[in-house]
Amino acid sequence: MSNRNEIGTFLLRVMLGLVFLANGVAKFQGGIENTAGWFDSIGIPGFMAYPVAIIELVGGIAIILGLGTRIVSLLFGLIMIGAIFTVKLPDGFLNGYVFDLVLLVLAVHMILNGSKLFSLGQLLFKGREA
């Protein structure tokens, strides 16, 4: 991958991480119990608020640092698919799921391509790649 592509992918990785980190923080700051109650009210088991918030928070930090980028992106993608189909779809494209779809596509890009530039994972595991 060319250096320009790597810079672009790095920027996408950091932005994806920041968005999910901010959403994870918001779930805890607003009271995770409130998020669990909201999940219940829309037909999602309330306990799911906890793993979703933790994945967003810890995954956001990890992906910004470049740790487990592909795995974290897969988890982010699953969260976005869930959000689109359980919450956002009825509101339509522009008023509903467009932002979630963009995040899903960013996550898929990270799953397919990874991101090595300024990646802690690349630094730590450089010699172990096949």
C-alpha cells in the first residue's frame, strides 16, 4: 500500500475510533442503566447495553492506538448492522441510517485493509507477521 493510502487509512482509523469512543463515553456518562432501559424499550435486551458500551469505549481507544484494528472493526461493524436494522431503518436513509452506514463502510475498510501507520500493534507484533 502506498504511503498516501496508508495516511488516508490512518485518518479513517482514528476517526472511526474517536466516534465510537465518544459514543461509549456518552453511554456511561448518561448512566449505563438509562441506556439499558432504552435498549429494553426498543426490544433489545437491556443487558446488551453493557457489552455495546464497553466495545465502543475500549474498542475506540484500541483502534485509535492501532491495536486489534481488524477485530475491533468487525465488532464495530456488527454494532452498526444491529443499529441500522433495529433502530434506524424505519427513519429512512437521510434521517435514519446514513451515518451508521458510513461507519459500517469505514469498519469494513478497516477489516479488509488494516492500518499499519502509527499502529501500536504493528510496532509490537511486526516480527510475527506471516
